[in-house]
Amino acid sequence: MQEPRPQFTAFWLFSRRDSWRDQLHGSWDDAVQEFTSLIDTPSEGVSVRASYSLMGLRPDVDMMLWVHADQLDQITDYAVKLDQTAIGRALHRAQGYIGGAGGSQYDREHAPAFIKGLEPKRYLSVYPFIKTTEWYLLEFPERRRLMLEHGELGREYPELLTNTVNSFGLQDQEFIVAIEGDDPMRLMKMVQQLRAAEVRVYTSLDTPIYLGEKKSITDVLADIKG
């Protein structure tokens, strides 16, 4: 199997500033067109996997964008362009996860769904992940055994897409976990079942969890217009 091409990826989570309405409602249509055009036609080398509404799902975040590119500076340059739009200036970036993705060291056939080119699903659950120190002191064969067991538990949910991204040395977390599915109940059941995996004892952090519903950027902005 050919190794997947490594990609940098970012999950940007936004909330509306207190001045949101005052800044935008007088020129809403123009502001939407400006922002939407940047999403539909992003910077060179950048792909926007999807945009998500978090209205009713989190009290602290309103929308999320998931982007990826070959180079990290392509992502940061794109972030600047979005920030310089009227809508960008009216948004507060409440959280943002950055990482690099490729193949798995434990299972060569396991690569993030977005790198495989699989279509995104309706819902996205994304969260930071940190292992305990004891995990890294285990011999590699033992770590691989535990991760393969973990993977087998997840095979009961083939319709769910998994994306595990490395963040070592880039941000506070070691990994970003992003799970995609059309049925949030199935997503919940899979994560609950994985709690029983033996490898769970080596988890140090796996919150906060952000759940978003995939919509066109026009519909996301309509949700948060207020």
C-alpha cells in the first residue's frame, strides 16, 4: 500500500464577538459574499474539508472550519486572509487545533479519512488527546498490540470515519482526534464502547469535545447571524 502524503491540518473554532451585530448587520450580504468566496475558493494549496455549525451544541463556540494543506505556512497565510474579512474581524477564535497527519505507526492501512479522500460526514466530533508518560515507556510491540485491539473494537462501526492527527511539539496536545459520522447516536455508542479498551488506562486527556454539524458556509453564517 502506498504511503499517504503527509498533510498539515487545522480545526478552527469561532465564537461571535460582542460587537458582532453592530459590525455586520448594516452590510451583511456583502460580508457573507466576501467570506464565502474565500471558503469556496481558498488560498493556493489549501483545501477546506467542511464548515460546521455548533449552534445549540456548545455554549462557547458557534462555528468551526476544518482545513488542510501540504505546508503549514499555507494554512497560516489562509488564516490571515480569513481574519482580514469583515466576518473574520467580528469573530473570536475560541480554540484552534493544528497537527500533521500521515500513516499510522501501528497499522499501515490506517490513515486519516481526509487524507484518503473520503467524503466528510454530517457530524464531526473533535478533541485533543494526550497519553500518559507510562505509555511511551512501554515497548513498541506492546503499544502496537494495544492499539490494534482498540482498532478492532472500532471495526463494528465501519460507517464512522476516524482522523487521528499528530501535534507533538506543535501544540499542547499530542494528538487531535476527529470522528465523522451521519448518526450522532452511533458516534456516541462507538466512543462509549472504546472506553472499555485496555489502552484506555494510558489516556491522560481527551476533552474538551466539540461536536459540529456540517453545513455549507452560507448556511453556517445564516445560523449565527443572530
